[in-house]
Amino acid sequence: MILSIHLILQEVFGYDAFRGPQQAIIEHVVAGGDALVLMPTGGGKSLCYQIPAIAREQAGQGITVVISPLIALMHDQVGALHEAGIKAEFLNSTLSGEQATQVERRLLRGDITLLYAAPERVTTPRFLAQLDSLYERGKLSLFAIDEAHCVSQWGHDFRPEYRALTVLHERYGSVPRIALTATADALTRADIVERLQLQDARLFISSFDRPNISYTIVEKRDATQQLLRFITSEHMGDAGIVYCQSRKRVEDIANLLCDEGIAALPYHAGLEAKVRQANQDQFLRSEGIVMVATIAFGMGIDKPDVRFVAHLDMPKNIEGYYQETGRAGRDGQAAQAWMCYGLQDVVNQRRMIDESPAGEEFKQGLRGKLDALLGLAEATDCRRVRLLHYFDEESKACGNCDNCLHPPAVWDGTDAARKLLSTIYRVQQMGGSYGAVHIMDILRGKSTEKVTQRGHETLSTFGIGADLSEVQLRGVLRQLIAIGAVAVDAQAFNTLQLTDASRAVLRGEVPVQLRASVSSPAERKAKRSS
Ligand code: ADP
Ligand code: ZN
């Protein structure tokens, strides 16, 4: 008998109803369609391929191969499926040769419903030969590619092995594929489609909102004291994660927190594997542990009652920030995302990009992503609106973030923004596109060689921003980028481009607000004359 997908949901998994877009996705995949699923962590991606795998197997269509980069996650899922009475196995480096051979035998017999495999395994000649055999017999039902952003160098954990997965489409064209990820900015998404040849896949995007997480971003003054105040005043006894940039800082902060009576443990890739595992186990099992960690910690960690995620240093981009803060409040109860950022973070991140061996175009892309995060950090309006906007999702002010709860003092950068946009417009009229430095040089009336050469001293906007500091102009520019009124063309050396949204700002219809901590021209003048 073939069970309906509702029955599978209830009988096998014990849930009453589908969540969000699960049903639409599952129906589409059961019917043999390709899908690209963007769903935040905790949204319920697994069922989107597990139920189709079971339904299609029962319909005689054979085996589903799940490609996953995370060994721990494979083990958890296979364990859970066994408990539900489903034939699931995994093939990865933790199996002995003998165990692997046994799984392979069952695979060829068609005695497995879901097979989890690491990407590097899937593309070996040996494994492909086994898939060939299943395919020829019509027993290859579905490919599920989990953590699909790993295929993109724009994702935060690029895995070169994912690139080779195009072989699945080329070799087994009639087998449907579902790719899933929780990382979904436009650039990564486009890259996944192209790299995995999912042009014909239906796109399912869930809301990325995590309404129970309250976002706070503060400027760095004395970071460790700020962190300490945050934890002692709001989260004593709570489980939390503190992300730091370096291993040394992880150690220092973990010690400092312990000295202050906070149960903290360190986690970074430089620790012995045994210690790392022990600390992770303790964090998962005990209550109220604060894990101080580098970003090495967290992928695949499913601890429901993490009450806060703190960033003591700024991450690389919004996806990283979103992914890491998303580990808070998976139980749906109130949780906090707290970040502390300063100019030094920006300088460090920039330097890491500049010094990386990557190509120039790629580096420009990374810089653009960093700027977007900075735009979020400096925003004076709702953090959630900004965050969701980054994932192309419109929303209303949340009333639950720092800016909503305590609107920051702002200065009006509208005039400065108009000057900036006019300058971009005018140089384009003269037939060129330029990056931020050149545009700001014109505005501030600096007769650099480039300015003179291009004849930009003759522009009417030359020198009209002389009362603004470079820092202020950068602040204005970041705001404009953040609200989409300036586009940074990563394909063309980060040149600044006007957008549809520019016009409204130029006309003065959209106010541009900056945090008052970036002092206003009037304040600076007062300071200079005092
Ligand atoms: P993701 O892979 O998107 O991070 P999971 O697939 O691990 O999310 O699901 C997150 C949690 O939600 C799991 O505990 C899962 O059992 C639960 N879940 C998923 N779908 C449903 C549903 N329809 N009803 C109730 N719980 C669900
Ligand atoms: Zn808000």
C-alpha cells in the first residue's frame, strides 16, 4: 500500500501538520520535480526530502541519495530514521571497509530507502558505478543535496567537492534533485542554480524571520566589559554562545568569563579533538554553559535552549551573522543576538580580504558583503527589517530590536547623500564609473591625479562636500548601499552605480539617517572652532 504524504508525516514522524511550505515542496518532489529550497535553520528542511524518499520508494522508484557534508548530522538523522522504522544508512569515513561494503551490498539490492553520503564519496568512480547499476534498473529515485550553499564560493563554507556534483545531473538526467540551504542571499542563490544546473528547479523560499530573536548591535568601546555587562545583567545562568575572531581571544574570553563566575568553555580548531568533543558534549548536555568559540563551532549543533548568541567581533558578512545568530532560540522562546563592532573589525576584515590570494573580482564581492553587514550595524531603523531585506524579504518594524526599542540619536545625512548621488550621476554623464575613493575625492575637492586627469575638477559637485569627513561620507555611502540607493558593481571593480531607489533620495523624498555617534558636520565644526 502506498501511504499518502500526510500519513507518512503522521505515522512515521509523528507530526500533525506540515509547516510553512513543506507540503508544497514535498508534493512537487514526489511528483518528480526539481526543487531549490531556501529555509532558515530549524525550519524543517529534512522532511522535505525524507518524506518524498519514503513515498517514492514505496511507489517502487527506488533509493534516495542524500548528500551531506556533516558527518555528525548524518549520524543523527540516520539514527532518528531507524527509530522511525525507516531503512536509512550512511557512507562516510567513519565506517570500516567491511561496514562500507555491507552498506554497498544493501544499496545494490535496493534494500535502503535513504542513503546518506559525503560529497567526496558520491563522486568516486566506485560509487558512480553503483549508481549506474541502480539507474539502469530504474531504482534511483531522488538526489537530495543538503547544505547546497557549500557549492558556492560566496557561501561561508565552500567545499570544492560540491562542484563535482554536477555529474549527478549529467549522468542521471531523469532523476529529480532537491537542493536545500539556509543561506540564501541573491549572489549565493544564483551561484547554486548555476553550479548545480538547477535552472529548471522550482524555487521555494521560506520566510527567514526568527521573530523570537531580539537583535542588538552596539559600538565597541571596551568589548570585554560590554560583553560581561550584557551577560551578567541579562543572561546569568543561561546557555549561550560567544563568537570571537581568533583562537587566542577565545581562550582569553573563556578564562575571563570563568573568573567572573560564568560557566564558560572554549572551542576552536586549535584545541585537541578530544577536548573539543568534551566541551561540545558538555555544552549540549549541561544547562547554562556559555561556549566561547570561533566559527568552527556550531554547524549542525541543535541545542534548542540557547538564550543568546554574542559576537564580540564582527563576522564577515550577513549570511554568517544570520547563520550564527540563528543558533539562538530554536525552541521558539525569547532569545537575544548581541553584537559588538568597531572600526578595527572593519579594518581587520578588509585586510583579510586584501591579503587573501583570491582574484580581484572575488575580493570585491567579499568587500560588498562586508559593507552590507556594516550597513546593518550602523542602521538607525529596525534591524529585522534590514536583515530580512538582505534576503529579499519585506517586513515591518519589529518593535523588538535595539533600534525599535530605543531609537538611536541620529543626524540627517540627506543632504550629504544627495551630494554623493549627484556626483555619481555626473561622472557617469561624463562617461565613467568609479569607486568610492574617487567619488569622495571629488566631493571633498581633492585634486588627485585621477581627478585632474579625468577633468572632474570641472564638475559642479567638486568640493561641495568639503565640510564632510571621509568617515562621514563612508557612513553616508554605507547607508545608501544598505537601503539600495547605491549599487556596488562587484563585477566591475566595485564601481558605484545609481539604482531605481536613487532617484527618490536625490529628490529628497527619502531621508538618510545616521547614528549620531558618527558626528554631524555641525558638531565637527563646533569641535574644530572650540
Ligand atoms: P533544518 O534542517 O531546516 O534546520 P530540521 O529538518 O532539522 O530543520 O527540523 C527542525 C526541527 O523541526 C526538527 O526537530 C524537526 O523534527 C521539527 N519539524 C520539522 N517539520 C515539522 C513539522 N511539520 N511539525 C513539527 N515539527 C517539525
Ligand atoms: Zn526592530
